[in-house]
Amino acid sequence: MASRKIEDLLPEMQVKARLFAGKMAEEGIPFMITCTYRSQEEQNGLYNQGRSAPGKIVTWTKHSRHTERTAFDICILKQGKPIWDIKVDVNADHIPDYKQAGEIGESCGLILGGFFKDSKGKPTPDYCH
């Protein structure tokens, strides 16, 4: 089963994740980590979803940074519950929280999933990554 533990990331990524968490707290943006490490078998299962297995396509790659322990996903929390609306502004500063989370992440040396592209170079933004 995929992990949500920061400790399951590589040491360098653990430092970045903790720095990110501190800066998010400073900005008053509550969030939770939804995934850190996942096995290659789990990644293959996600890739197959919507292709050779039932469900909606949720990933475009079999080669995730999660399997390398160098990625984590988040969701913003509103009243303690996950919210996926990329326009949410829980801290009421008139800046969408997922956008702000991306800026905070980049300041910590992370790469915002909002800039992801598929293997053909087509933009595939994913703001929770």
C-alpha cells in the first residue's frame, strides 16, 4: 500500500517536505500528504487504471518519482477535510491555495506538478503534485 509517511522519502526529500510543511503552516494553509512512496507494482496498477483495468485514467506514466522516493502529493484541507478545488482559498488571502502551495514548494526546491508534461511534451498539469 502506498505510503503517506515523510520518513519513506529519501533523506534529501524529507528535508524539503518538512521545510514545505513549515512554510505552509506559516501561510496558514492546512494540508495533508496523500502519497509519498509507492511500489512499482502499485504504480503499474495506477497506470493500468482506465486502460486495461476499470476506472478513470489517473496517471500518464509507469515511471513515477514516487517509486524512487523523491515525490509527494498533497491536498489542501478545508475544515479538516480534503478539497481538490484548485481555486480554494482557505487562508483568505485572495491567492488560490494550490497556486500558493506550488510557489512555496518551488521555494523549497520542489517541482510543481502544475508544470508536468507527458512523454510527447503535452502539458498535463497536476496541481496536487
